[in-house]
Amino acid sequence: MAETVGVEKGVTLHQLRTFRAVAEQLSFSAAAHELSISQPSVSYQVKELEAVLGLPLIDRLGKRVRLTEAGEVLYEYARRTLTLLDEATLVMEQMRGIERGTLRVGASTTVGIYVIPLALGAYKKLHPNLALSLEIGARETLQERVKRGVLDLAVLSLPIADPDLESTSFMDDELVMVVPAGHPLAGRSNLTLRDFTGESFLMREPGSGTRIAVQMASRAAGVSLQVGMELGSNGAIKHAVEAGLGVAVLSSHAIELERRGGGLVVVDIEGFPILRPWSIVHLRRRQLPSAVGQFIEFLRDRRWEA
């Protein structure tokens, strides 16, 4: 009976893509998030595939899943098949041209909020029929999504050491020390990090690029900084500094409006600004899709800043 069902219905590409996502994530909910479909739809597609093939592919262990022997074998075939299909799609896109292509961009928080939208907006004006998307997230997550082909490229802070990924230099981020207006150190010159000993530093969560850069600078200066509060966004940190809850190191791109308005003051401090390179990261391949390759050149040329 299973053979008959298999012959009549066949294996679909949608089933294979869904199964590949589950096999890589080992989670139905994570696969659903990656594919932007509901979790019941993911479960249904996998069950249909199992019915077509007449073999169990996944052992369901509560919230955890594990591939069966048949699942392990099918995953390798599915991965190779879908990779070939993606390559064929790439060739077709090259023949069709950039105007009807797609571009899926990822970016870490600061560059994703304050820089990349400007570039995407300018690029969209040049190519109005190009479908664009932007995903902002943690650098490790974005690297994995680029590797799996969910994103075409991502703009991240260095270092990028994955051999499957290639990074292209983009621009430097300038990290500056900011204090609220009226702070005793505002307006003073020739300050050092030691002058901020005892100050309450407002920081992003552990693992953020800005926090890592600040920690490296403090270690180099032999100074221990006091973390007074952890906040989940640059916006929250800016408001907290303006409210007098502490001082912070932020990207110059993130504070332009507050600096003009006088709510935040950039202090003159030795070793600042800290230059943090941003790079464009994509899969290491011989030929990039037209939309991706041209967007990388567009970013590097900085034409969007004009």
C-alpha cells in the first residue's frame, strides 16, 4: 500500500525542504520559524513524506527529535538535491537579470538599524522590482542562516573564521563614550578610562560586539569597569544615559540625533573612538547571484551615502 501511495503522490520539493529544515534544526518549531510556516504544517509535511516513502524518518522524543537511519540517508540526498536545485535557480536568475531577483540581507543590531536600511532604500530606488528583505539578529545566528542559504549575505563585525564563509571589508564603526548633559566629565579633555572608574556603565548583553570591544579596551588599559545595568537595545541604553543612570559606549551612528539635541555628550577620552570593522559575509562560491554581487559592490562603493 505504501508503494502505491508513493507512486501516486510522489515526493515534493516542499516536503524535502521542510524535512531538511527539521533535520538541520532537530526541532519542528525552529524549522517552522526558519521556513516562515506554522509548526502543524511542518509536522504534516514530514508525516506526508514518511507516508510516501513508507519509512519513519524522525523519532519524536517529546519536544526533541532525532533522525532515524532512513532519515539520515534521506537527509544527505535531500541536501544534495536541493543544493543542485538552488544552483540551477541561480543560473536562471543570472539569465533573467537583477531586476526580477531577490535579495535577503541580515545584519547585526547597530549596522542593521542605523546603516543598512539607508543602503537598501537607495538600492531599491535603482532596482524597484527587486524583492528585498532585512533580518536583524545576533551574529552567530546570522552566520548560520547565511550558511544554510536562508540569507544571501549578512553585515557583521569581525572576526569571521568559518571556512564556508567569505568576508569582504565594508566600513568601520566608531564607538564613542557618551555621558548625559551636565555630567561632571562632560566637556573635559584628555580623559582616560581610569577617570571613569566607579562610573555605572550601561551595557548590551554579553556577546554583543560593542560590549566585547569595550571589555578589550578596558583590559588593555588595566581598568575594571563597573557594569551597572544590562539593556537589550541601543535605544534603551541611550534613554538610560539621558536619564542619568550611567555612561555608555555606543556607535556614533546610533547617537547622531541625541548628540544634535544635546541629550548626550561625547567625551574626549584616550583610545577613543574605538574602530570596529564591519564586513559583508556570504557563502564562499565561485559565482554570486547578480542581485547579491551588485549589492556588495554598491555597499562598498558607499554610493548610498550621497
